[in-house]
Amino acid sequence: MIERQRLLAAYEQARRDLLAERAAEGHWIGELSCSALSTATAVSALLLVAKHAPDDPRAETCRQFAARGLQWLLQHQNADGGWGDTDKSLSNIATTMLVRAAIHLAGEARLQAELLTRAEEYIEAQGELVGLRNRYGQDKTFAEPILTNCALAGLVPWSAVSPLPFEVACLPYPLLRLMRLPVVSYAVPALVAIGQAKFFHHAPRNPLVWLVRRLAVRRSLRTLARMQPGSGGFLEAVPLTSFVVMSLAATRRAGHPVVRRGVSFLLDSVRPDGSWPIDTNLATWVTTLSINALAAATGNVGALGCLDWLLSCQHQQLHPFTHAAPGGWGWSDLSGAAPDVDDTSGALLALDVLRQSSGEAVQERIRASAAAGVKWLLDIQNDDGGWPTFCRGWGALPFDRSGSDLTAHALRALHAWRESIQEPRTASAIERGLAYLAVQQQADGSWIPLWFGNQTQSQEENPVYGTGRVLLAYRDLGRIGDEPARRGLAYLAGDCPHFRPGENRTVPLPSQGDSPVLADTKTGTVPIEETSIALEALLSDGADPSLQTAIGAGLGRLVEAVEAGRHRETAPVGLYFAKLWYYERLYPLTFLVAALGQAVRAETPPAPNAPGKPGG
């Protein structure tokens, strides 16, 4: 095991670094990675707006920003000819097709002939249209927008784009989840815009279907306008907003208010280097991660000065996008964020921490806010006992179903407030959630998360993250001795590569067709984020002799990383909508501080009357 002095020094260094990342207002904002996929879609959208509205005062600005984005893309092609979602990502067919479309829309195909030849070879090796559809399966949330972008660039025929039923957006929102739509709940804007682009460029031959859709055009556009937030960015997401903008611009609606607001969002979101991130920021999410991580060592964090800000992020009205009830939190304080289970759970855990150092009057404010959040979580639980991301009952497609990571987080939040908030449904909801987790456990003892991945693993899944997150729920609920938890701990200690004694600390990278990714540009090193999550989970039962070797190995790697100054290194472990990869600058620090703090706590004898529960 690591000497206590080295552990404390590493923890204090990581803790100082995390505290230093706070904004002047007291909360954390972080920074999302630049994204080739987002940049490609933004470039295409701005070029199409400039093309279809050449007299618009912003047309030249759109062309200039698109040119800068294109230059960034040209500099980030991978050795195999493709593009990945981030500069640390393996190539994938979706991003490569979108970059190719942006180059063609920019009129740069001849100048970039050599680069495009390599891209075409990569796309062909990945199966072209069949390969794209195989990547997303039955979920058309991303496949159809990508094909629409390609059709607008003249690279695929419009017959290759599926006719999305945009007319259903005219129905009352509660009915939509009963329609078994081919897109996920948060993609209604894409459903409308992409569906209308297909209708405009490739109308159906059936006269009745044509008439229904023709009559639904204006009304569905009004629905789309109501869903657009003040920032102009749907979900603050650059790809989703770009797909809406380019589709409407290409149907002679470049001057429509939805397009104009969307363009403003894109111009406001561009990075100094000409690229775009996938989303504006994850400020609420990284703030609650930071608060809960800082509490891991002692159970409280004192006065951080961000309580009022966190309370202000709670949604107080029915959300116009997902129709979520009041009471939840989204990932950001910006207008485009929508309430979701992960962020609501994180906020409830952070409020539980902050109330420890608050006066009686402030505690009452916190309790009132938490009561609304608890009710929101209970109301959204699915019939299978698990928790989804945004909306209850949208279970047909992957990113709408219940998730193990979401369920575990919700269970921790409900458990934290079970005594202070006497909600009769809580006990039953927790038992149903635990039953869901037991069913979802894999044969090897792991759990698969919904919103985090690992590009080196089969199916790009991240069982280390999922297992770690679920085990923290068993820990908080005092059930780390349950059989599912024991199997999960055994998986982390023996069946995953993070802690095997003497094993090389890198994970082999898969080949991309005939061109293996170069290790010096796409590292296979086990991420700080994953090692931290796994270690924190293993420390849940640190007295178990069978876990000591793994705990020692993991702790050694993290302490060594801090001592070598490598503890800020990021990895693309985050999965956004529809398998869109990202990394976040604060993830390594938040997960590291939580793990090292838990290790410090485990080695510190409890003081009299000290809080007995672990930090969030």
C-alpha cells in the first residue's frame, strides 16, 4: 500500500487543483473537448445558410467561421484516413462522413483530393451506408441527420434518407411516447427539421401521405419554435442545432426565426481555434461532481459559496423541450439544458453535503429544494424499476431506456434524503431499483452504463465505470455485502485490466480496417477517470483481504500520476447523445479527488460523533 504521507500529499495536490478550477462565482464550469463531429455539422449549417440567404447581413460571417472550422478539420484527420469525435478518439464512420460532407459543401473537394481519397477509403472499409446504419441500429436519431447532411452535399441520393414522420410533432407531447418513434425523446427537433428536408427534396408518392405532411409543415414548425430555448441551441448541443439549421435552410427557410436563433447560437459557441464542442458546458454536472468529490474525505466541504447558484439551477416550470415536470436539474445553468436523472441525483447528493455546513434557515431552503427533486426522481422511475435519462416510458431506443448508472445514482440520492424527507414511495422505489440492478448485472459481475464508454472495449462499452457507479449505490445503502455487490467487487479486482499486478498499464487498441491507430496519437493508457472510479468502489469494502492487491495497485497508479503531474490527463470516456464521444477537462480531477479522498477517509480513525456515511 502507498505510504500515508504520499497519499495525503497526492490528495492535497489534487484537491487544491480542483478548488483552483472554480469560477469567480464559486461554482465550476469546466471545458468540453473540441469535436470534429460538431465542427463538421456547424460548418455545413453555416455554409448552407450563407448559400440560401446570400443577402443576409450575417452571410459573410457564416462563411468566415465555416472556413476557420474547415481548416481545423483538415488538421485533425487520423492516420487511417478517418476522423474521430475528439482529437483523442478513434476514427468512426459517422464523423468521417460528416467531415467529408463539409469539405464538399465548402467547394474544397478538388483542393483536398488526397485527403478525401483517404477518407473515402476509410468509409468504404467501414461499410459505407450499411456501416453507418449498423453503428446505430434501429435508432434513426443520428443516422438520418448524417445522411441528410450528406444528401445536401450531393454525396448520397435523397432516396437513402428515411422519411421521418415530422407530422407527429403536431400531436400532444404525452402521446409521442406511445408512437414508438424511430428517434429518441430528445430528438423531436431533428425529427421535424430532417423530416421536412426529406419531404421538400424527395416527396412521398402516396397522395394521402403527401397531403398529411403538407398540412403539417407550418404547425410542426410552430412546435419546433416553442421548443427552442433562449440561447437558440437545442439542448445547448451543437450537432442537434446544426442539423436543424441546415435542414430548414435547405428548404428555403434560411430566414426563419428558428434558423436565425440557431445561427446565433453557433456563432456564439465557436472556440478560438475555429472548432466547436458538442455542448456549451456541463457546469451543473461538474459542480455537483466536484462538491461530492471534495466531501469524500470528511463528509463535508464547508462554505463553498455555490449553494445559491446550485439552487437557482433547479427547473421550476414544465420544460418546453421534454415536458419534464418542475423539480429536476439539467447539466448546465444555460437555457438549453433539460432536467435529467443523472444531474438531479448529483444535485441532491451535493445538497446533502452542503446542508452539513449550513444554518437552520438555509437548511430549510435546501430541504424544500431537495423535496421537489426527490419527488421528480420518484415520478420518473420506469416500470422496470430502473431510471431513464429524461422521460419516463420512452423505452424503445438505447438512450431512452433505463440505465444501470442512472439507477444507481438515483438510489444514492433517494437514500441520502430518506430520513429528512418522509416520502412514502421511497422505500418501494429503492427496492425496485435494486431489483433492476440485480437483473442488469452481467455474467462476469459487471454492469454496463448508458452514458459513458471506452473506445478500446467491445461494443465501446465501459463496464468499469458502470460497475463502479453501481457499487457506490450498494455502499451508500449499506448493502456492499449483498451477493451482486460481491460479484461486482470481484470483477473490478480480478477481471478488469486496471489492477492486475504486473500487467502493462496500457490497453491494446483495436485496428481500424487495415490501418491500426498509432499509439502515440490515440493512447491506450488506462484513463485516470476509470482507475479512480474503480478504486473508489473497491474502497467501499477496503477491509476485504481479497481486494487489497487491487486497491494497492490502483492507489499506487493514482498517486504516481499526481507525483508525475499526469493527473489532469483526459480521456474520451464520455458518451453524449447517440454515441457521440467527448472528454471533459474536470473529469480526471473530480474522479481522482473522490477516490483519493475515500482512501484518506479509510485510513483516518473516525472522530467522536463524526458523520458515518461516505461522501457522494
